Amino acid sequence: MSTPPHRPSARVLLVDEQDRLLLFLDGLKDKFWLTPGGGLDPGETVEQAAARELFEETGLSVEPAALGPVVATASGYYIGEWDGVLRTATDTYFFLRTEHFEPDTAGFTDYERQTVDEHRWWPLADIVAAPPTVVPWGLSGLLPGLLSGRPPQAPVALPWHHPGVGPAL
């Protein structure tokens, strides 16, 4: 059995001054809400990719160092919606506060334009009450500490959001 290809991604938990988290609705197949971010380009660090993706998807420009430490990760298998290939993935999450703004999605890729239906700033209460359609899973346990200025001492391992796909990691 060959090893599935690996896709690392860098994502940002982007929170405004009212403690609302920016999420995008991916409506291609199974509708779910997710944070800004995406895959690393060859040679990029996760910090560089997170800053690039944040700019491409929201128009917000930040230096990679401004993202601070990694606050969470999630890993597992998934099947690519665009090609049906089984892959492993590691999502790396950063936390960033910003003033509220209307995201500029002009930098979306063609794929993102086809799949992202809307965006919304979510208050914590809505995330806690949401069904498991907000990715990453486990946000309701992670966000209260981040919002109150108490980041984790080490990155938190969040549950994988594609359960039952592939063998156990």
C-alpha cells in the first residue's frame, strides 16, 4: 500500500474587537464553515502560508511574525473534493485579533469562488451552539482561553473533521 500524499495547511482564527470569529461557508458538497487559510506553496513556512492565505481570502495584510505561535493543529485523512484522491492533512491554526472589516475576497482562487457561498463573523455563543459544521472541531473549548488572553502553553490537538476516512493516524 502506498503512502497517501500529505497536504499541510495554515489557517487563521481571525477575531474582531467584538470577539467574533470570521468563517467562510464551503458549500460544494457537505456545507461547513471554515476559517481563512489553505495549503502551503512549495518552500513556504506555515506562517508565510497563513499570512498569504489571509490576504488572498480577506484582503487583510499581516506579516507572518504577527501571527504569533501556533495555537492548535488537527490531523487526519480526507478525500479531495476536486480529484477524489485520499490524502493525509495537517491543519495548523494561528490566532489573530483585528478590527472588524468587510472581507475582500477578490484574491479567491477559481476553486474558492466556486465553493465559498458566504462569510460571516460568528460570536462564541453561536459557535458553541452550532452543529458539527464549524471547522475546526473543538473551537468551543479553545476560543474562550484565546479570547480572554490565555493562549495554550503548547498547540492544542483538535479533533479531525473527516472522521471515518482512511485508517487511524
